[in-house]
Amino acid sequence: MAKIFFESLSSFLSRFCSRFCSRFCSRFCSRFCYTLLLKFFSRLLSRFCSRFCSWFCSRLFSRFLQEKDSVQQAVQQLLGVL
């Protein structure tokens, strides 16, 4: 029963962290890109910034979800030690 609980907990945490980190990354990246490019270009680039940052951050943190199994294995090994 503990195994099922920790597997679902690690799955939830990995999904939550991936979404949260992706959103945070995207917001930070968009603001940085927009501020940087606004000095040189028009406001039309803000759309480019937000789209690029959303794509980049989702790709970056989707790998974390793909490695969910390794997180679950680590939790199981930790439980085995305890």
C-alpha cells in the first residue's frame, strides 16, 4: 500500500513540478525577451517571445516527466533502505 501511495505521490509531484517550472520559466523568459527586444524592435515581437518561451520551457521540462520512472525507482529504493 505504501508503494502505491509513493508511486502516485511521485507521479503527482513530477507533473506538478513540470507544470509549475514550465510556467515560471515561460514567464521569466518572456519578460526577459520582451524587455531585451523592445529596445530594438517593435511590440510585435512580444508574441514571438511568448511563443518561443512557451515552446522552449515546455520542451525543457517535458524531459522531467519522461524521467518519472527513474524518480519512482529512486523512491522505491529509498523505501527499501528505510
